[in-house]
Amino acid sequence: MKIPFLMLIAFILISCQKKENIEVEKPSLQNIDSDSLVLKGETHQIEKQILRTDPLTKIHYNKYTKGIYLTAYTIATQNISSVLDSAEAAGINTIVFDLKNMNGNIFFRMPQKGFLKADNIKPIVDTKKTVTSIHKRNMRAVARLVMFHDQITAQRDSTLRPQNIQGGSWQESKRKKPSWLDPSNKKVQDTLFEIIKEVCQFGIDEIQLDYVRFPTQGDISNAVFAFQREDSLFINSDSTYICRDKPEIIETFVQKVKSICNESEVTLTADVFAIVSWQREVDINATGQDISRMSKNLDAIHPMIYSSHFARDFGYREDLPNEPYYIVYKGSKLTLQYTNSDCKVIPYIQSNSWKVNYTYDYIIAQIEAVVASGADGYILWNASNNYYRTLRWIREFDNNK
């Protein structure tokens, strides 16, 4: 009985959508440089704009966001106060830190709900203490939560992964272990909702969703998602039924997360591929990231605009990786064009030397491009959290204005 049903699904998939097989995955950034993160011996008194008696009071958006990303491991180090001091000295007003990463680790204590097991939970971050430390510096505390990329869970439970049209579970590569959950699987979504509810109780200012999309690598034409299996049953009994698509699944998921965040007055934002800023139909259909639809339920959207992630001749440029102004300006402008007017655009910009000539001029060109585009700020990305040079350069730039 399985073979006819799989043949029916294959027919439905052909009827409801085009084949998708687009390579847009973010490469791993490891061991980028060895600079110390702390600005040793430097202090800088920043004027406080808001006075609070309760360090867990929410901090709303400043007019212009200047943020950095930190891993949970950096947050858990003993010198985190020095790290935050150095960031503050450079005018950073937003700290983004991991509470769930792409491996599937949960970095705070919470019950083993839904698909969560003991191997998911790695409670190395004292979240309330971290939020308090960030708020004392008048900075916004932002929890980054990776959604559908979860290596631990995907390898433990194949039923939560996309299924293969030829039978069994699907994975993006035969050479690598599976790492993607099915974004339309109800158990997957419900567990993520529970995680988000827990995080909202820590006094966090914002939840930032990452990997809130469908997988894009591997033979996508063989992947069957839960919503497609469900739609195949509906259309079999009702020929007028309109099949859902990936953008609808992502839009509905974000809408539900927004409702959870609203209950705790927590801001909701999401990261998107830089290439999605161009809003080509092939990219929208592959990832499910339709900016106009997603941004209706977001307070800000973060295109990850790293010049190193584009082909050297992208946009008919000669050396795009070393033309940071062009790509950041273009990506920010396009994102603004497609984003709902109530949603801010705050791109991630490159703060590392991966595949580029990373200098003072490189980082300043990106910052100037953000300003010129009319975007609402930027967040620095360095997977190794080595920001010393960058923070020093930003201070120099600000002092010379």
C-alpha cells in the first residue's frame, strides 16, 4: 500500500509546486582570527539615555541599532563583563546571544517538552543574570533561537525530518549526518513554541529567529514535507482545494510566534539569507522566506549581507567579496523595498576576514552603506566572537566624525 500512496504524493507535488534545488547555504565560519575580544585597559563612559530601577525592565529600540552577536560559550565565560564593557565603549547598544544553536543545544534549563531530550539541554547560560548585566549597560538583550536546523534532534528522531518520496526519511547529504527538521511538522513547531514561551519569561527584550526556513541543499525534489502529505489527502477528496506553499508555512509559523511574544511584550525579529533580499521567485519558493509576508509579523528583519557569501562576479562585479559597500547597500535597499513599513531593517554585516581583505576601510564601508541605504542599524557577525579590531575601528571612526 505504501507505493501507490507515494506515487500519489509525487503526482501532487508536481501539481502543486515546481522543482527546487538551489544552493544558498551559509558556510561555516571557524577560526577566523585570533584577536582578543576585550579592549584591554580601555574605558569609555557612555551617557545613559534611560534610567531604571529594575534591570529586567524591557528596553525598546534605540533610534539606531549597533549590535554584536555572541555565542552562548562567550556569554558563559568569566570575562563576559569585560566583553560587554568593550562593546559598550564602542557604542554597541544591542547584544545578540545564543539560547538555541544550530546543533540543537538549549543553553538554559527547561523541561524536556515535545521532542526535547536530555541531550538537547546544555544549561551553561544564566539567562536572567545575563539580561541583567546587559540591561545595566543600557543595552538590549536579544536571544537568538535557531528554529528548524537541529542536528541533535534530526539524528535522534527521523520521524521529525522531511520524508523521502522514495521511502524513508530525507536528508540533505549522504556524506553528512542529517541536520534538518521538517518546518511544517506539528510536533516540531509545537516544541519550538514551548521553547519560545520559556525564553520570554527571562526578561529578554527580543527573540531573534534564525533558520526559520526550509532546507535548500541536497536533492530537494525528493523531499516530502508534512504539509504536502496533508494537502495530498485534502486534494484527493476535494479537487478545488488550494495547495499550500512554503512561504505560507513560514508566514503562519512566524505569526504564531508573534502572538506568543506579544503576551510577554517581547520584540520578534528574524534572520534571512542575503540572496532573499532580491526576492527572486526561485529563492522565495526554496526557502519559504517571503519578506513582505514575514515582515507583517516582525518588528525587524535581519538580512545576512556578507560579501564573502556571494559569487565573485555576482551583479556583474569584478571582485564582489572586496566591494562591501556595494553589496550591503544593495541588499539593504532591496530589503527595505519589500519589507512592511512597520518592520525595521537591520542587516548583519561581516566582521571577520573569511575570504575578504578585512581592514578598517572594509568595516567602515559596510557601516556607511547601512546608513546611506536608510536601514535602521547593523549587527556585527563573527562566528568566533573575535571583535577586538572591529570595535577599535568603530571607536576610531566615531571619534573622527
